[in-house]
Amino acid sequence: MNRRHFLSGAASVAGVAASRRIALAGIPGDGAFSPTGLDLMRHRFGVNYTPSHNWWFCWNDWDAEPIKRDLDAIANLGADHLRILLIWPFFQPNPKWVSPRHLERLDQLLHLMAERRLDALLTVFTGQLSGWYFLPSFNRLSEGFFTDRKMWDAEEIFIRELARIARPHPNIIGFDMGNEINTCWSAPTLAADAWMSKMFGLMNEALPGRLHVNGVDHQPWFRADTFSPEALASQQRMPVMHCYPFWTGATKYGGPMDPPSAKLLAAMAALIRSYAGTQQKPVWAGEFNTCIEELTEKQQAQWFEKAVLAAIDEGVSWFSYWDSHDVDRRFAFNPLEYSLGLLTNDGRVKEQGRVFKQLADAYRGKPVMLPKRDVAHPPAQKTTEATWRWLLDWMEWRPKS
């Protein structure tokens, strides 16, 4: 199958879906598949939700109407889940108290999502989001997040209160420990890995039967940075990767459509499985985009198509695009953060949004095909340079000098 023509329209999508069905005789069709569930070996497509109205400051200035419009637009794109960012200091302004009003707003959001058949992954300790820092006042110097008993007590209170709200909702996937918490709080890997193990135990006790993950950025997979890649690969039922050609440095080794960028998701999935020591490990692309500001919508859509299809061929299970909506430019942000959405801030579907729908409609609910080759050994050294050499070798790509 020539996947270069995937973008040509519905006929191409139908061909892709049909080719998969031929290989999967006896598997129920799309109509028989419920997007709600924790089958890690069937493809899912979702987004990291970015509210179009007041960004995540909306938790403090709550208005459900624009959120309903956002959710309708996201559901119309074929998404089956959202990653929801809980701003930690908004929800827990005191180490011993969680805001009932914010918990009520979360409860309402989960109901609104369920009405639209959207599942939720709740990202808990969000201290950094799109380069904006939300550090709780009781941890304002970022000290002791992983090791201080007082911090653990506050974290446990927050988890248990969130679990109390989440438990009645069948559309909860589980908890994500934080939005790249290693970008806010650092520790030696032994201390951070021990904290992660303890936190998974707490989450599984407070909210059993769900999928809990730790969505770090790319750094711990490339070099020693707070968490070890071995612990991230082994402690999680489904390791999560955040893949951005710009932030990982892929653009140093080729253009946006060359393998270092377009096959980054696939290669990082192979890297994760090398640390897991098995090809049977499901992998979740929890955040991905180019963050290459110069790309047009059409070029971003082309990258999106190439990256996801390569990742599907490498057996990546779930995809959560960053992000749903562009950010309102009245807010001060890194310029890279304004235009990463599938939809504009006023709700127009962008080219990458149309590709998202095509891919989601073609693959959602289909069984994941894991690689059959032997699992590779991980990089000999845990450095960014050595890891990039490993990734480029896996891609069979030699950068032009």
C-alpha cells in the first residue's frame, strides 16, 4: 500500500481501513467497538485538551458553555479521549485542603465528556504547562517534591480527593502523575523512581481498575534526568512518550519530513521497548507535534500523517495529539505554543484536524500489530548523543554532512 496518498481523501481512508480489515478477518468492525475501555492493544485517538476560552485559567473563571462547544468540536474530529490538565495550585491551594468548587467543576467536565463519549486521563501534579509554571505556594521553591514527608502527605490528600470524584465516572482512563513533572522537580533517579513506585501504589489503591501513567518529557528517555528509563518502561503497564522534533533536536539531523522527525514516534517506541526488554509492551504517544513554527498547516498535516502511520507500523497503541485548540494570543506565551491545535481558537478545523479525523476513522478500535523482530538492546550510554546515534541507526538514516 502506498501511504503517500493517504491525504487524498475519503477513498484513500477507505482503502487503508479495508486493507487492515483484510488482515484482520473476523475482527468486529468500527460499529461494534466502544471507545470506552482499557484495551491497550486496540488503537485509540485523542487530544490534549486546550480550552479555547481562557486557556486553563478557565478553572478559576468557569463557564461551561464554551467548553461544551469545544467538546462537540473535538468529538466531531473522531477523538475518543482527552488528556485533562488539572492545575495543581488551583485545585489544592493549601497542603491540607482541596477546593470543593474546583472538584465540582471537574465533576461537571467529566459528565459533559461522557455525554459525548469522550474518556478522560487526568493529569494531576501540573506545575508546568506550555512553559508556564504553576507551583503550589507550599512548594514554591520546588523543594522536596519527591522526598519530603509533608509534600507526600499533601500529594496523597490530592490523589484521594480526585479519586473520590473520579470513581463514579466510567469514562475515566486513570491518572497521569503530572505534566512532565521532571521539568519542574528533579531528584536523583533512585529517589524519583522510588517515589514513582509509591505513587503508582497509591493511585492503584485510590482508583483501582484504571490505567495510571507518568507522562514525562523526552529527556529521561535520552539521558539520566530524574526518572530512569528502565523504571519508566517497567513500572508502567503502558509507557508514555512525548515526541516533538523541535524539542528533541531531531531537526539537527534532517528536514521536517525526513526520518529523524517523521519517524520519531516510531523510533522512540522502539527505544522504550529496548528498555522494557520486550516487543510486547504497549506504548502511548501521549503528546506529539512538531513545534516547528515555520511549517504551514498543510506541511504540519503531512508530518502528522507520516508520523502516525510510521508509529502504527511500529505498533504504537494510543495517540493523543498536542493539542485540541490554538491558544488565544491575548495571553503571553512562547510563540511556539499559540498555533499547535487541530482547531483554531475560534473553532475552525485546520488541515491537521482533517487528517486526524481520517486517521482516527481508519484505525480507531483496530488491533495493534506489534513488531515481530527481536527487541533491540538499549543504548550503551545514557546520553543525548548516544541515544540519538541509537535512534538514527534504528531509522537507518545518515544525516548529510
